[in-house]
Amino acid sequence: MENQHAFSEAERAAVYRAIFNRRDVRGQFLPDPVADDQLARILMAAHHAPSVGFMQPWNFLLVRSSTVKQRVHDIFAQANAEAATMFPDEKREIYSQLKLQGILDAPVNLCITCDRSRSGPVVIGRTHIPTMDLYSSVCAVQNLWLAARAEGLGVGWVSIFHEKALQDALGIPHHIVPIAYLCIGHVSHFKDQPELEKAGWLPRLPVADLLWHEQWGAADSGENEALTAKLRELQQAVQERGIYPA
């Protein structure tokens, strides 16, 4: 049956390409400035993320000053040194070789936050799961990330911070939650696989093994065999080609 609401084949392919070619960029940033029109488009994409109760709890704190970047980098370095001691020996060696941020390299840094008080104490859709505002803000991160990939821009999410230290470094009030600290810029290249996967940190999990039917823990049944087979086929194609199959 023809679906009049579906995108064209080329448009669908572009959406899936952005999803499957998105990477967490750490070490390939170029010094070239990001044009304001590109930055405006990806910020607008972030602002059009879904949000529970249409509360739009996010703010966008743009950082281009080398002084502020250095301040943020310093608190990352402290937390990163602490994090290295938390892993077992065999992981610690790999961890020490990973570049986990591009704070000083990327021309643009961006902190996306969540104001949990926005729209007041009672919000449609958040009455029983209060963390829905946090999840909404993460949707803004993903929108921006995919839009940036479509623009040819790299994005890296830095999460190795003490939250209060990051708030203080950026003058963020303590009731505002920093959701994501992002490094954004043009890159020399995009890796063909996620960096942690390529480094052997963890493998890609088979999506078919993560799927239950009707009840938690209920694996594939006869009526779902076709779906399971298609998922395995797609995953194999992605692993072999590194991109979503056309």
C-alpha cells in the first residue's frame, strides 16, 4: 500500500545515512570556523526536538573563547585522571590511549542544558515520570548531532566532568542541569566505525538479541521470525559495509 506521508526514496536514504554515519568525533577537528548559517541551522534543528508537554526545557550555551575552553578542559583533565583509575588493568591501558575530547581543537563548544523548572511544577506528560524533561533535552542533542552530520560537521560529546565543576566553569546556576557538552567543527574525516568499537572497547550488540515480544524476556516466536531475520540481515550489511544498506 502506498503511503502518501512517506518521504521519497532519496530523502529516506539521506535520513538513514545521517543516522548510520554519525560519529562521536574527538581527534579530527580542523581549525576552520563554523559558518553562522550552518550553526543557526543545527541549533534550530535542536530546538525542534520533541519535548514532553512542549516545555522545551533546553538552553544552548555557546563557547568560542579560548579562555573558557581552557577552563573546561582543565576540569575535564582532572575528572579524566580520576576515571582512568576506575577501570581494570586490561581496560585501563586502552583507556589511556583514547582521545576522549576535542575541547581545545574544535572551534565551537556548546553546552545543552535542561531547566527543570520551566513551565512550572506540573507539566503534561511529566506528572508521573519526572525525568521526562531530561529525556526531552537529550532529544535536542540527537537532533543537533544528526543535522550537523548532514552539514558535514563533526560533533563530540564530552561527559567526563564533575557536574558542579562544569556549572561553575560556565556560570550555570546549580538548578540548571548540564545535559551535554559538545565539541563542534569541520573535520579531516569521519571514521568508518565508532571509535570505541574500532579500538576493541566493546562490540556492537546484535539488535535482534535486544528485542523481546509482548513481555520482557520473551524471545522470538514463529510469527516474528521474518522480522528477526530482516534485523539480522540489516545488521550484517551494516557491519560489512559500514553504512546503512540502500
